[in-house]
Amino acid sequence: MAVCALVLSLVGLAPGAKAACADGEVQGVWVGWLETPKQHLRLIVRIDSISSEKVDGNATVQGSITSPDQSQDSLPLRDAKLSDAGVISFSVAPASNPNAGYSFVGKRVGDAVEGELNQGDATLLLRLNKAASLPEEGKERLAANSAWVGSLDLGGRKLPLRFRIYSKPPYGSDERPRVVFDSLTEKANGFEVTMAAGKDSTVEFSIPAIPGKAKYIAKLDEAKTGLVGKLQQGFLPLTLEMHRVSELEAEPIGSDALVQLIEKTPYGAPPVVEVPWEDDKGTKGSTKANESQNAVVQLPDGLREEPFVIERVDPRKPKYDGKKLVDRDYQLSGTITWPAGATAESKLPAVVMITGSGPQDRDETIGTHKPFMEIARFLARNGMVVFRYDDRGVGQSTGDFLRSTTADFADDAVSVWQHARTIDGIERSRVGLLGHSEGGIIAPMVAAWQREVAFLVLLAPPSLPGSEILKSQIDRISELEGVDEESRAGARLLQSDLQQIAMAFAPDDERALGEVRKAISQRWDSLKNLSGGDAANANGPEAEAIKKRVIEQVTLQFEQLRSPWMRYFLAYDPSSNWILHNSPTLAIWGELDSQVLPEPNMDRLASIIERNVNLNAELVVLPHLNHLLQTARTGLPSEYDSIDESISTTALACILNWLKSNSALP
């Protein structure tokens, strides 16, 4: 068992549990968690016997250590001793890999053993609790209080996955359940997971160690034995169904840790949230409002929100499948936010909001943030009617998200814009668009199709082809994470290879996977440092295992490049729309944006605008802001959810001032 860059942490006893070792006994079983930057692995130390004879105040200890998430094999403790002062020390030297040996020196502190583990130049903390007993491991569940398994369909190839939840001693507690993710084919266990339960029996698993900010958002079925949802890694969400693992024939569903967490109050009740507001004098406050999407909601300052639904037809779906008529309709569901005092006789300006890439709800919810809800209410307080809606196939909107492209989403935006122009109380000639990220591609596309779009407000809009956006995004994030230039250069070349392969082969052509493996092998020397392990120094079977793991990971990411959305995105050049539309436009980028880099995208637009003499456009880069226009430190996507604000007041002020100066608002 190799221990590299690890921190070993204690799993606390549940309230009311009997304190371990109250009588000073060290003999027995001790349990803790081994936390690497990516993985959480269980660690079990067994103290089998302690000699009665002592040498220099030290008794000889016999025992073993096991990491059951890696192997059921135990390693003997070497030179293990217990001093009169309660200090325990031992070393471990795996026969298969002596270089992975380490030593430990610790002391009893209350109910725990705390100390330092040393491996090479690394000194790590180790804290263990004594366990009264250990639960049965079980082949599938690995002693978890809840386990869920399913297979990701990668175009004819299955990737089995598992979530484990430990919510009882000795591995966890109800107050602090431990959640981990396993990739069973790769035999890679214990990836750290954060989990949040939501309304309507939904649950979100976030797996930060997997590239692309992997998330699995699913809903518990009525039988409470299955999860149905989508795993998103990078741009593409993939359908993933999982089922509960039960190792007992009559194991009660109600005792399952995940089921209990999902049903735990307040999640079972209709959510009531704080609605922040600010009046024209800058006075801040809050009120509580029911966030139901099916009823009119009264907000502070007289704001009102009501739902809307637009029925649509998907032209790609045949009406007749050869046997019977099929329903090809879908609907877009959203929210209208009305200013105070608005009536059917008002002649108010309006804006339709268009979300960024990936499956987004009407609020463009990212972690705890709802930036579109905040922007909508800000603009409504300043006299504008705002429309926001769930992407097709997301939230209360139906339809096929996975097979849709940017052009399809633009077609949806047109339908919402046209619907807004028919609503009483809105002046049809004053309806504009506000798009973020991919929405910054879609809004100019709609304006090129519909010449009556009143104005455009674009937040972090791409102007380079998608292939360049993706490569620059990956390179910039890697740079911020400290990856050296040589390794980044190798990653850039591999990304170019993958994009070319994705475009050269049909989406279902399995020959493409062979080309991916060939590209990785050809560039392996420059990719070693990106493998997440000690590939640069590994050799023999270990090096081959690391290389195989990288090939599997890259192949999984390559599947995203083969999706209809991504193939369209890679080939599409959004700058062409800027020659075709004349709608007054504000484009804002954050200085620290690592996803749509401000300088190259703004420079590209500046050169195009010079050739469109009829276009009034203002291009702005706001300092210290990231891709979501939050005030940030690094601009890394991993930072988004830790920032308090959903969108900077500087960005909101910039939008408001531009709308007023261009007569879009009074």
C-alpha cells in the first residue's frame, strides 16, 4: 500500500457511542480514512497482542494493517512497539514494492491514536478510532451502509460505476456520512464525493477529482431502489441509471443511508428560500417566497413572477415510426419576472435570457448560485420584463437534450423571443436577448435570423471557433493549476488530435477509438506528468497500468467529442453572425475568465465590428471577475461555488448603465 501525499483523518464516533479504549486497552481494531488529494480509502490497523516483557520501557506489539478498498490482503506491522507512556510505533514494508514502505509514531489522545506517518520526505498526520467490531465487507458493497451501481453506455462499451455511502460507525456517522465513487473497470476506488439532496427526491453527487467537474444529478424512483439521471463530465451529460445494492434478501429500503438522506427534512417539504432584494436607494433586505414554478409569486418591491409554457415540435422526430403515430411535441417551461406596477396596458421593454453550455435550468443554477434569477430580479426592479426558461430536457422543459446542438437551442430561443413579443404589457419592438457563454453564441445567431431583436447583452461570449475555445480553456485551466509548459504543450497537441479524430469519423465508428489509443501512445512521453500518478518514474507493469488508466480516462472524454452538440460546436465559427446583425450590443468578459479567454475573443470581435459599419457594439473587460462574472481570486471553475456572490455588482451596474444609455431602459 503506497502512501504518497496523504492526510489520514479520523472518522468521529456517533453521538452517544461508547468511548473506545476507556480502560487504556490498545489491543484491538483501529479504523480511519486515508485521504489523498483525490481518493478516500479506509485504513484498518489490528493490534493482535502486546508482550508482557519490556525492553527499555517498550513492549513488543504484533499486528497488521489493511486498506480494504485497495486489497483484502493485510501487511504485517514491523518493529511494532508500545511504550510505558502510551506511544505506539511501527513500520510497513510491502514485499511487492519496498519503495512504498513507511513508518508511524503515535500516542493515545482521548479515545484516539494520533501521530505522524513518514514516507520518504513526507510527514503526514494519522488519527485512528478504536472499533468495537467491523461490518461484513461484502463483495459489492464493501461494508457501506448504502451502495448504488450502474453502467455508463459509451457507444457499445459499458463502464460500470458505483457510489458508496458510510453513515454509521466505524466508518462514518449520520452527522458526517462519507461518500465515495468507484470506477469498477479501472479498479479505482474511493474518489471523494460531495452530495446534496434536493426537492422532489433528487440528489446531486459532485466528484471534483474527475476531470471536467463531474456531476451525477439523479432522481430516486418511486420504489426507492433506483436512481435515474445524467452524469456530466465536461460538456456532455450522459444518461446513467443506478440501482441499490442489497446484500440481504429482506433488507429494508427505509434503512438505506441514501434514501434516508434524500428524505431527510427539510428536503421533503416544499422549499422556502430567502429572496434577496435591494431598492433604488440601496436599502437591502430579504423576504421568504415559495419557489414553486407553477404559481404566481409575489416578491419584494412589488415584483411578480409567473410561469409560462411554449409548445414546440421537434422536426427530427418522425410522426410515424412504421407502426403507429408517435408524439413528437415538447415544451419549454420558464418564468416571467414583472416589474412593480406592470399591467396589461404597460408598454415595457423585455429581455429573454439564454443559458450557457450543458443542461441548465432557468436560473442557470451552478452549485449554490442562481445567477439568472438574480439578474432577472435586478433588471425587473429597474423596469424590464425578464423571461428565463429551462433548457429542453431540463427541469420542467421536455424534449431531447442529448441529441440537440447549439442551432437547436437557438431555435428554442427564437420561440421564446417571439412569445415574449405577444404578451400584453410588453412593447414588441423593445424585446432583446441576454446570453451567457454558449448563450453568447446563440443570441447573435438569433439576431442574425430575426432582424427585429432590439438589443443584445452578452456575458463571456465566445467569438472563436469551438475547437479553439476548447483548447484554450483546457490549456488555461491547466496553467492555473500549476501544470508545466512542456506537459501543457503535449496536452494541446493531444486535444488537437482528438478533435480531428472526432470530426473524421462517424459518431458510431469504432475505428475512432483505435486512433485515440494510437494518439495517446504517440504522445505518451509528454503526457506522463498529466497522468495523476508517478508515471514519469514508473516502469514495467506499474507503468503499463498507469498508461492503461489514462487511455480509459481519455477515451471516456473522447466520447463527449462525438456527441451531436460537440461536433457542431467544434466546427462552428460564431463570428460570422456579427457581420449579419445590427442589434445594439454589449459584450462583457471577466478579466480572470479561464473558460472563454477575454483577450483573444474580444480582439476577434473588434476586428469584425470594424467591417460592420451599422453595428453599435461596446466591448468591456471587467477586472477581477471570472467566467460567471463573480469577483474571484484565480478564475478556476473549482472556485465558483466557494464565492459568496452569484454575480458581481460591478457587472450588474455595467449592464444597467449600458441599457439606459442605449434607451433599452427608461
